Amino acid sequence: MIRRNYAKSFDGFKNRILSKIMVLTMIQLINKLNNKNINKLKTCIV
């Protein structure tokens, strides 16, 4: 997921990591609420 660090500071890098974790958690929650497999991240909206 993270190939290069383009952040100018550690706070920018930390925010990037936290936002990715939050988005993945939200996708898993949406899948759980729709009774779908929570590991299928690419097909959550379809």
C-alpha cells in the first residue's frame, strides 16, 4: 500500500497511515452491515 513516503513531516506520514486504516475499517463495516464477506474490499459498494 505504501511504496514511497512523500510526506514532508512525520505528522503527514502518520495522517496518511491513519486515514488508510480508517477507510479500510469503514469498508469492512459496510460489508458487515450488508452481510457480505468483510475481506472483499473492492466489491463493497457493488
